[in-house]
Amino acid sequence: MASLKEKFGSGLPALRDDIRNLVKSHGDVVLSEATVAQAYGGMRGIKSMICDTSEVSPEKGLIIRGIPLLEITDKLPEEIFWLLVTGELPNAGELKGLQADLAARSGVPSYVWDVMRAMPKDAHPMAMISVGIMAMQNLSEFAKAYAAGVKKTEYWESTMEDVLNLVAKLPELAAGIYRIRFHDGKLIPHDKSMDWGGNMAKMLGLPDPDGNLADLMRLYLTLHSDHESGNVSAHVCHTVGSALSDFYYALSAGLNGLAGPLHGLANQECRAIVLEMIDKYGGAPTDEQLTEYCWDTLNGGKVIPGYGHAVLRVTDPRFTAQVAWGKERIPEDPVFKTVAKMFDLVPGILKEQGKAKNPWPNVDAASGSLVYHFGIKEFPFYTVLFSVSRALGVGAQLIYNRALGAPIERPKSVTTQFVKDFVKK
């Protein structure tokens, strides 16, 4: 039975040859051209990065290693991580081996908890997880290997050690932040006999008599794992990692990007508008009430959070998966009922308004409503859950890029005067 490192390493020579031959034979082929609008508009749509772990099709949504997301929502996060790294789903033995490996690497150092408790009482949980990750940077195997003069072709090996070590510790770190920031500060130990997502749920310390929270956490951690490499968290992680900064530096940087309201923090805003409606109407709104509320929001110059996406032009399959789970497990929950009703009505409202390029919901429109039902009502913590999941995708991407010897990222910038002179010509 091969370990994850052995499985990835066995296919690496052929992968390196394939990429080398592709660049040698077709390196001068133009993939994309940049317009002035794209240069000023956040580089939207410019094809200038390579990401083989996943792709986001405007018409299909997230595809992980060639498999549409909705075909693998029943898989554990550990299985998705194996798929992201190797391109194949693990067999039963490989999965068991990976789970045992992650369990052996778990355990957040005690000094990290001292750092967490020393932070301000009102510290944002995203700041806490970023600081917690950086507090463990001294554990980086890549930093040690690089200092010892490891060969460039072997960078990926110590990078994989960093990714496995940090991924193993993240559920405990995240749950500990939840306990310290919002509860009594008593930590719940990692259970080495449990799976990665199940442990995440258990260490939060919330009631889960029927195991639904654990099942939801497994789904949540699968759905948020990867989404190409052009989104802010993945792109920042890639850019920092391209400078040969270790995974602790790179992941912390990427999560700082995830903390922005235009990225991962958006799920807080989605819950706020739902709870506002429930409070205003004394429960889940009727169709008429919800329609009235949405039009008042739009006519007030605001947007309806959770609707629209930079790439997608269909309903986000991550949203679809979460709504299906909610209808099966918590169909009568007023928050979830409101989210489901919004899905029925909001796209039509946005189409009628005529301003939205994509009137369909994204993942943020549903994710918070599910965890809210199980008692995670502290909005600032939602993006921490996103962070634990996203580490799987960006970690796999960093391993991949180190294995292929990806260079430092350094695009060329120009001045506004250059653009003015250029367009005159």
C-alpha cells in the first residue's frame, strides 16, 4: 500500500517530462491577451496561471481533477485531498493510511495556545488562525531542508511534509480558537480514532447526538477545498509560495486574503440578511415578504449577498449540494427555509432588475445557514471553517508547483501614462 508521498512521487517523472515537452514544443503559443479594461479590472479572465488540481467551468461549476463536484460530494475531505494531489481517488487501504498519517501528525503545540490566549478578547478569529499558523512556522520541514541545501528537484518532499503536518493540526487549531474566543476556553482533545472532519465537529464542543453536525462538517470541508488558483486565497498562497516561502507563510498569507468581505468573509453577510428578514417578519418570510425585502434592498442601492459569481454563470454546485443536504436533514429550520426560498425567488428578481450578469447563488448563500442550525452562530468564525477546508486545495497546489519547479511569480506592471501613450498608437 503506497503512502500519499509515494503515490505522488511515482508519477512525478512522467509529469515533469510532459510539462517540459509541452513548453518546449508550444511555448510561444498565445493563451490570452489582456485589454486595458482587464488590466484595470483585477485581471479578470486573463489566462496566465496553471492549475491542474481543479477548474471552474462557467457552465458546470467546480471540477476537481476532471470530476464534477456533485459526483463526489459523498467523499470524505481526506479522499478529496488525495484526489487533489494525485489525480486519483484513494482505495480503502490508501485512505486508511492517510487518515492514520494525519492522526499521527495531529497535536497543536502548547505554546500556540499561549499565543491564542494572549490575543485581545475581541480579536477576529481569522486573525487568530493566521497568527496560530505563523506561530508554528518554526516546525517547517521545508525551511530546514532548504537551509541544509536540499536539491531543487526534492523541494516537493519537504513541502508535502509541511502540508501534511499543518493540515493535520488545522481542525484542532480552528476548534481551539472557537473554544477560546466564544466559549469557556476549555480545549477538547483530538481523537486519533476519528476521521478529519468528524474530529473538527467534535472539538467544537457542540451537541451532536445524531451525528448530523459531523456529517455536515465532512461535506463542508469537501466543498470548500479548492476552486482553481485564480481566487484571492489560492493566488496569494501561490505567489508567496513561489518565492520559496514555506507553507506556513504561504497559507497564512492566503487566509489573510480569504478574510476579505469580497472573498471568504461574504458568508457572514449572507447570514445577516437572512436573519434580518426573519427578525422583520417574525419567522421565515412568505414569498411576498421576501420579494418585497429584496426589491427594497436593490432599490436602496445594495446587493443581495450570495448571488452572482466572478466566473460562474450557473448555480454554484457547492450551493446545490448544501441545499440538498439541508432539505434532507433540517427542512423545517427557519433560516434554511429562507435560504431555500431565496433560491426560488431571487434569480427571477435579479433578472427582472437586469443588472446582474449572473443571478444564480454561490456557495456563500447556503453554507452559513447550515452551521447556524447546529449552534455555530458566531458569524466571524464561519471563515475559519472555510480556511481549514481551503488548506487542502492550496496545499495540493503548492506541492504540485514545487514538484514542477515553478518559478517565482513576477508579472510586469505598467503605468497609467504608459497605457495612455500605448492606446494613442
